[in-house]
Amino acid sequence: MQKYLFDFCLPLDVKLIIIVGDGMADEPLEALRGQTPLEYAETPHMDDVVRSGSIGQFYAIRPGIKVDSDAAHLAMLGQDVNLSSSNRGAYEALGAGLTLGPTDVGFRVNLATIDNQFALVDGRAGRIRDEAKQLEHAVNDMVELDAVSFDFRQTLGFKGALVLRDDDFSVDVSLPTQYGVGRQIWARAANGTSQALHTAETINEFMVKTNEVLKRHPLNLRRLTDQKPPANVVMPWAVGQIERMNPTMRKYGKGLCVAAAPVIKGVCKYSGMDIVDVPGATGEYDTDTAAKGKIALENLGNYDIVLIHVEGTDEASHDGNVEGKLIIIEKIDAMVGLLLEHTDIAKTRFALLSDHGSSCVTHDHMTTEVPIAVCGAGVKADHAQHYDEKSALQGRLNILFGKQLMPFLTRSQV
Ligand SMILES: [Zn+2]
């Protein structure tokens, strides 16, 4: 008799490793002679997962729905997803290591370049790298808001998160986008409530004051001399608020998230998982996937479930960079190889999937199915041989949806 914690839970001695290549699935590309990047790339270890297990189709929400990564991961971790309103700013703040009280508001921010009229020049400040940490310290030390307190955290290069702390804020604000070059970046209240007006005013006060400090910062003066865009404002572009955490993952066991992207770390934390910082994981092309694999292996003894997320595949599609996407897929494959090599397959269950497809043609997320493969403890095999979009259509797993993922992966037999 095997012992189970819950009806649908993993056998007590089995570990579950979930590997998510963000936007890894794609469409057939001319540059790859009509193959998708997953078909074209050399992926012997991903193919091992399929050969020793089963493959099928996965939709985070349902067919025809274009889904963002935060909504996809929320669904995968058992949360109800509200497709009409994103709460992204809150997850970004949580994932950046900031605390978020029930009345605080969280934001995803960019270090950006603006002109003297507050019009956007470069939403990513020339893709400034981690030297931007100095700017975080300058903003937190030197900016003071009239009535409220804040916490700003630079995370990866030009990316960051912000929390504004007050009991009179609202998420009903319209924010600038990082792509609105030439447009002024002022936040506006989305309705006439005093909370919305107060929030928009506070964001604008924050942007004016960060601009005051950052435009004089030595790093930016040096960037100007080097003819690089100065990171002269902290620009919030996604907002969110959470009343309380909703640890949906706890019923499946103790979970760890190994990711670079703060929004994914935040969604996992919100859902009751621990998060860990991975030195060398950048969320970009140069990300160190081997470091992620090693951290996962080091921590496997202390956790029932480890989710490893790699962002670079999605970044490559958004840039239309086919070669970059192939390189990252092959890096993920090497990480899968490392994990397979150093785990006991009889006591470990693997799942490999994308949260959604991302097209190198349209540079956008796709609404079609993506491949999901499982292997290891308690998993039956089918006849599929390769991890790619076409094989997924033939696999034994048929079709799985995001909200079914955890109940499915933690069944005694899969
Ligand atoms: Zn995604």
C-alpha cells in the first residue's frame, strides 16, 4: 500500500519537477525550412522525456485565448484567472522581494529615458544592465514623497518593481506603456474617485522626483558622454493589489520556484511556493540555465515540487530572433539532461511544457496548443519520439488545461 497525503497527491517519496520554457512553442518558420524551433533544434534530452513517457497538448486557459505569462502560471498553479483585469504589478513586486500590504499597490516599472517634456524616448533606457543597481540606491535614498512611503527595487537590467504604501490607493489608473515612444508618460485616473486621482497624482509625483535625482546621477552623466540613453526616470507600467496570499499549491506539497522573472516568482510566492534567487539567471538570452538546474537539484531534498521557469525563449520570440530561440531551447535541453542524469527516475516525475506559444513571426503570444510531456515515476509511455508541436497532436495525454495541471501531475499514476 502506498501512502498518500491527499487523494490526488504524489506518492510520499516521489518528487515532481516541472520545467516551463516560456513561449517555447512556436509556428513553422520559413527560416527553419518550415519547421518550428522545437522541431528544428537539437533536443535529445527533451526527446528522452517523450520517449520514456507521454506527450499531449496543453492550453493554459482554453483554445483561442491569448494569455500572458502571469495569467498562464496562475492557472497552472490552481488560481482562478480573471482575464479582464491583470494584477501583474502586485506579482512583480512580490517576486522582486518586496512586501505588499492589503492596501498597498505594486507596480512593474522600467528604468526609461524621457526628454524634458516627459515624453518617452526609450522605454528600456538602452537596455541598461545591472549597473542600474546604483540607481535603485539613489532613488530609495534621495526621493521623498509628500504623503506616502515607497519601496523601489531594480531587478534585472532596466526592469524593476515598486510598492506605494498608503490606505487610500486604487488600481484604477491608466499607465504609460514601454512602447509609447514620443508620448508623455503621465499616469491618469481611470475614474473620478478620490482614490484613483490620489494614486495617479502619487505616481506622477514619484516619476518627477525620480527624474530629478536620476538625471544628475554620475552613471547617467557617464552614459550621456558615451552617447547611451540615460536611465532618467522610473516609469510604472503595470499595477496590482492583493488582499491576501492564496496558497493553492500547498495542498500538493512543499514547492519551490526556480526562476529569474520576478512576475513568475511573484505568482509562485502568491500561490504558496518558496522562491530562490539564481545567480546568473537573467531572464534574457545569456541566462545560465545550468545554474537553474543545479539549484533545483540542490534543493530537491527539501521540496516535493520544483518548478523551473526559463524566460529567454519568450524574449527571443518577442524580438523575432529565431537563432536566439534555438540557442535557448538547446540550453533548456541541456538543463533537462542535467536533471535526468542526477535524479532517480523511479522516484522523480518530470513535466515539460510551455505556458503558451510565442511566434517569431508575429513577435506575439499565440492562442494555439503547446506540447506537454511527462515521464518518470508512475508515468505510462506512449509511442511519441520527439518533443515538438506535431508530436503533441498524436500523444496519449490528449488535451490538458491549466487548471487540470496540478491535479493531473500529482495523480498516483499518470
Ligand atoms: Zn509566457
